[in-house]
Amino acid sequence: MDTVETLLIALALGCDAFAVGMGVGTRFCNRRQVFRLSFHFGLFQFLMPLLGWFLGQNLVGMARRYGPWVAFALLFFIGARMSWESFKPSRTDDGKECRDPTRGLSLVVLSVATSMDALGVGFSLGILGRDLFYSAVCIGIVAAAMTWTAMRLGNRLSEQFGHRMGAAGGVILMGIAIKLLVS
């Protein structure tokens, strides 16, 4: 597989990370948040193809069977929460900040949910005898770059259109969740 094919695969796998990054970027876009989400999405997109190679065909079959359901539930829940919270003020009545999806368990959940497709790709590349490490590095870098770009774009759109973009970001996540379930 040549570099062009690898980059095309990386771009295809990075589309979910881009969409999620745009949705998250509508409300959470300081430098640390952009770095955390971009780094973790890139890391998970790098690790999942390697994991897919090592798990073998039986577990990949199970991941293909149940992975979309898990990813659907996680993304839909987070998207619904983002949409709901977009209509709330950024601080609660007691002065606490709204939950940041670029921290803690939400960060891990989003990272896993957006990189499930990379698990199957890793298995496929391993079967074909392709250079898996080089492909995984490209996939990770492209996903990180797409996430960074999407968060910045989502933030700019949010500045122009206000809280409506937070609701739109949540709807985007729920749409991705439904797409994962249907495909």
C-alpha cells in the first residue's frame, strides 16, 4: 500500500474525529482542551489498528458485531447531553462549570467511540501483510490534525452563532451515533 492509499484511509477514519471535534469545539476550545482531545483522538486512532492486528479474527468479529452498538450508545448519550447543556448557562447556579468532555471518562469514551473503525482496519491491514506501524502512525497524525482543525472551526462558528452551535454539535454527535448503528 502506498502513501496515497494510507492517507486516504487515514482521512476516512478521521472523519468521525473531525465531526466530534467540531461539536466539542463549539463549547470547549481553550488550548488545553484542544490539545487533550486532539492528542487522545490521534493516540487512539494510532493504537486501535495495532490492537486490531493483535486481537485476531474472532475478537474483531465480536467488535464488528457489538462495537457499533457501544459507539452508538456512547456518542448518542454525549451528544444529547451536549445539546441539552447548550441551552443552560456555562455555569450552574452554584457557580460550577459544566462538564468538560475533554477530561476524564468522557475523553476516553469519545476517543474509543471515534476509533472503533480503526480496529477493523488494523485487522484488515494485518491480513494483507501491510506495513501496519507506518499506517497506524499516519492514521493517528491525521486524526489529531483533523480534530484540532475541527475544534477551531467549531469554536469560530460558535462565536458567530452562539449557543445554537452547541446544540448543533450535540446533534452532530447523535447523527454520527445513528450512522454508526445503521452502517
